[in-house]
Amino acid sequence: MTVSIELRHLRCFLAIAEEENLTRAAARLHLTQPAVSRTLAALERHLGARLVDRSTHHLALTAEGRAFRERATAALAAFDAAVDPARLRLRPLRLGHAWSAFGPSTTPLLRRWQREHPETPLELLRVDDRTAGLARGQVDAALLRGAVEAPGLVTAELTTEARVAALPADSPLADRPGDLALLDLAGETVVLNTVSGTTTLTLWPLTARPTSTVTVANTDDWLTAIAAARGVGVSSASTAALHPHPGVTYRPLPDAPPLPVLLAWRDAFPHPATGALVAMAREIVGDAPAPRPDRPDRAT
């Protein structure tokens, strides 16, 4: 018997993928658990592949399930945008970011886009995950930093940013003369944003990695932890420019590798204005100096 696959099958699968639990997915969809199980089974039969691994205590997607999740997300996002009455005349270009957006070039990009593309509003959205909402279909494109490994995404490098150390304002390192190095931070507790950040312990040499860490889930909590002297951090120069904090001092880290700034979008169903956004972003950074604090910058 041939099963007719409908949008409800995709929505059901994505709820399962996000909740990682059939019962929670059923509650979210206002369905019974048996109905969710039947819908998933019908989708798997149609595709001829098992999408969910039920052999472990915690539900997990198979490799086929992870690949299908990207396709289902893109398809639903395109459908929802197509039938949204508010977007019938003007389909906005939703641009995600996890922190710092496009650095000091953010305002020039937004203003120039509004001037040159008034028919396509550019909406800047902060989403605290590694792809800034792109993999989940929350945005059409995203400004990302560092390498991103997610199926179905296309990236274009726009520029690179120097890295900086973020220190408690009263830390002895904040007033040390001369440049700091990664090894100066090796003996400190390091605050890591494990949800949307780019810094990991692999930034340090294997023989001189920090042994103590504090983990947070977003930039605001990262800054708060550093200001409270729970540890130090490493980020891009745009963080210093766009996220001043009275309890945090930023210092350059010349020996740390620069951080690529990328524009990413989904390979399937890209927004028609994506190419124009890439071209404009590259033109803007080509005309602007890279953000880099040249001396200790104690935010006030």
C-alpha cells in the first residue's frame, strides 16, 4: 500500500528529532503516542530507511534521519514562508547570528541593504546555537564564526577577525605590559560557550591546555562569568567592539589563529536575495578596517 506523505509527516518527524522522545513529541503535537509512532513508521516505509534508532534508552536519529532532518526543515521553512499572508508581498531575508552579528560592519550592512533593497527587508535575529538557527529553519542565512560542520549548508568566507582574551577587570593579566599569549591563559580557568561559541581547548597546544573550565550557553552568561572572576575567555575582536562590559577587559592575542567570519545558507531552497547579501557583505568588509583592540580596553 502506497502512503501519501503530507506535511504532517514532516512536522511529526521534526518534533521527534527535536524532543528526542516520542511522548514529548506527542504532547507537543497534541497527538497520542501511538499516532506519532504510526506517522513515523509510515514515513520510514515511504523512504525505505529507518530514521530513528529505538535500540537505545535515549531516542536518537540514524545517519539517514540526520540527513532527512535537514531536508525536512528546509522544505517546511519554504512552505511556511510561501503561505504566510504577511510575506505575500514582502518576503524578508532573515539573517541569524549567535553573537556580534557582523561586528562593526553590522550597522553599515543593515543601512545599505535597506537603501538598496527596500523590497526585501533584512531581519537580524539572534539565535543561540552553533548555526544561529539556520539548521532548524529559523533563518534564511546566518553570520557564523569558525568552521561549521552541518549537512546541507553552504558557506562563503567574508573576512577574518583577530582573537582577544577576555579577562576579569581586576585580573593581573589585564594590566600586564605587552601582548598576551595563549600560554598566559593556560593556567587559568577558561569559560567556554559550548552552545554557540567557537573556543575549545584545542585552541591551546596539547602540552599546555587549561585543565579547568566553566561552561555556559550564551554570550551574556559568558561575560557575566568572566566579570565575576570565575575564569577567562577567548573570543573574536568583534566581541570586544560590540560587547563592552564594566567588569571585563579585552586584550589582543596575537599568537591565536584568526577566526573566519562566514555567511552560511541552506543548499536547498535558498532565499533569492542570498547572492546579493554575500556580495554586499564582502564589499563592506573590503572597505572597513578589521576590528582589533591595540591596547588594553577596559570597558566603561
